[in-house]
Amino acid sequence: MSLVDMVSDHLFNEDTKKSIIDGLNEKVDIPIINERTEEKILTAIYDVIEDVMKKVLAK
């Protein structure tokens, strides 16, 4: 297993994802959107960032 794989596995697992999304959702407050919708938006953003970061790390 390469260093890139180890870093990727550590950064992009379900526990880390949940911690990051929960932390961001705690700090971000969009007044016209409820917490559940904010979480969905943050999860979508996280998924895109994860995909891009994995591609960058693989180079």
C-alpha cells in the first residue's frame, strides 16, 4: 500500500466524513435553510472535494 493510499484511506472514510460534515454544519448557519438541508449541501460539497482530492493525490 502506497503512502497516497494510506493518506487517502485516512482522510476519506465515513467516520472522518461525518466528523467534518458535523463540524461544518455546526459552524455554518444559513438562516433560510434548515439544518438537514445544510447537511445535504455540505455533504454534496464534501463528495466533490473528495473526488477532486483523490484525483490530485493520484497524480
